[in-house]
Amino acid sequence: MSRNYESLHDPNAEYTMRELSAETMGTTGTRGGDRDVEITDVQTTMVDGNFPWTLVRVYTDAGVVGTGEAYWGAGVPELIERMKPFVVGENPLDIDRLYEHLIQKMSGEGSVEGVTVTAISGIEVALHDLAGKILDVPAYQLLGGKYRDKMRVYCDCHTESEADPEACADEAERVVDELGYDALKFDLDVPSGFEKDRANRHLRPGEIRHKAEIVEKVTERVKDKADVSFDCHWTFSGGSAKRLADAIEEYDVWWLEDPVPPENLEVQEEVTKSTTTPITVGENRYRVTELRRLIENQAVDIVAPDLPKVGGMRETRKIADVANQYYVPVAMHNVASPVATMAAAHVGTSIPNSLAIEYHSYELGWWEDLVEEDVIEDGYIEVPEEPGLGLTLDMDTVEEHMVDGETLFDEA
């Protein structure tokens, strides 16, 4: 029987592509206790933080609601609305099946990578919060338990003059001594005054010296009080990246992040293997299938998936499992609200090879006000023992900072 595009993606169609509903898999039936639950709705709202965070809530007929977050970006709420018919009526405890169900149902709309995966990630995180509440266990327990009680956080730092090495060193000292962080990150893709043509990705000698001076000033200022990493945001050519990595080998660099564009794995591998400076990559790759190649080719020293972007909590755990086979640590990239940040903490505590989680909002005074609980204290996140993610949205703060035109979530 021929099937057109619409029938493949119509939730009411008789035939759907690689259908993974519970009914067709023969998994319906009474589960016992309080586990007979159905999803009734999925809602989103966007909060105007330092990024436009996309918060996701999954509602059930038991009155239990799960909260998640998708990585920011245009089209994410629309994609989540598009996927709602594929999960309504399903049991939220089937996290893996529902994740694969959404990947397959959205395959024609780009679920291999990109914003579709990001949208699915938001639902997946909410399902973990929901399942934990239904089963009365913290989310990390759904991932196999924990290795540590609290997760280290590294603070992404900024100054008014990011090109000034002394200003960077001053801010590093302040963040360590006054804010209590023992792990930091600074940008290196900043103007040096020596640029001729940034589009060609080539670093002139003066630019190399300037970036090495930032590294020198910051690492010498904090010494052993903090680990410091440096981000390049995929800016440089392979040759320039190798020269930069070589120039900073003498300093105590935790890692050099994304020195070359993400598309060419061979160039990435060549850069990583050319230097003793640790190289970190991962936030612009999607799902374990893409990050697996980085790890297996030993093209990365530290892998940095972004949980609400890469596929969610279990997908991040899968990436960490592959990385662990190659003795590669995981340092999760994170520019999220407290919701996805806490989701990352639950994953981080459940894996042996976790280094730290990024915190990108230390200049945003109301970041922690988004939830009722404390999140980061003295540079660490104590992983909650409460069910699910262990967080409660402060709806007054959500409403106060919603993106224009958004509407507040319904009450449970």
C-alpha cells in the first residue's frame, strides 16, 4: 500500500512509519499500583533569561506534572506542539520507547540532528521528572544510581573587556574568591587588535600571542585555586588551532574548547592529536551516534554534550557510557535555566566519568529565582533526593520573565 507524506506523520493515520506505540508493541495492560498513568497534555513557555529558555511540562490523568527544558532556539515550541499527539494517551514511564517513538515519527522532519532533537530533548527531560514523581524516586535513580552526592560546576566568566588579559585575570580572581567557584571558563575568540580578516579563520602571530597572554594571566592569577578552561567557539582553521594549542601547552589549561568548526571530524582529530593541551568538543553534535565517532576516533580528550540539546538525559548517559570505554571524561556544556541544569546534575551523578557542569548565568541576578529550591552553592550542586528532578517552578518568576507573547502554564 502506498503511503504519502501526510499519512506517515498523521497521528490518526491507519499506517504510520515504524510505529512504536504501546498498543502495536503489545505492551498495554495493567501495571499495578500507581503506574497506570496516561499523558494528557504537553505545554511549553519561553522564559527570557540570558537565553530564551524553552520550558516544557507534561501533564497526566493522575494530576502529576513533569517539568523539562529544551535548548533555546527558534521553532522548538512549535515542534513540541507538533509532537504532542504522539505522546498523549501514552504511559510516561516508558521513557525509552517514547523517545524512540518521537525520533521515528519525526524522522521526516530532521530527527537525526538539529532543532527536532532539541525539541524531543525537552519532552524527554520532563518525562524523567514525571517518572521520578510517579515512582517516588529521584531522577538519578532511573539512570542507575549515583557515584557522588554533589556535582561540580564551572562558571563561564565574562568581563566588560574580554580582550584585556588583566581584566580576565581580575574577574577570575573575583569569581574564585568572592563567588566560591573552583572551576572557570573564559572565551578566546575575542578581538586582539591584530585581526586582518576573521572570515578566513587564520590566526596571525600577534593574535596567538594575545590569546596566550589571556591564558597566562588567568592561570597564573588563580594558580591551584581553580581549574580554568578556554573556549574558541569553532572559530579557527586547523593549522591555527594547532599553533594556538601549542602556544598554551606550558600553562595549566583544563581544556581548550571547540578550536575548529564542528563538521570535519578528520581536522578535529588531527588538532587533538597534535597537542598535549586537552581538547574538548561536543555541544554542536547530536545524539550518541554523532558523538560516538568523535570518541572512537580519539578526536577529543573531554566530551561536552549539551543535555537539553543532544537528546536528553538518557542520551547523555549513553554518550557518557561510550566515552567511559575510551577513558574520556564528560564535562557537560550548559547555558540553561535551573531545570536543565539540575537534569544535567542528575546525569552527572549517575556516571563515573563526570567532570563538571557549565553555569552560564552568574551575571543574571534572578536565575535561581526561577525555582523554589537552592541549586548552586559554593560552586557545587547537591543532587536532590526528592522525586524527579527535585525542583518546583516559581510560577510568579516564570510569568514575570516570559518572552513577549508567551502564556503561562496551566495549573496541574
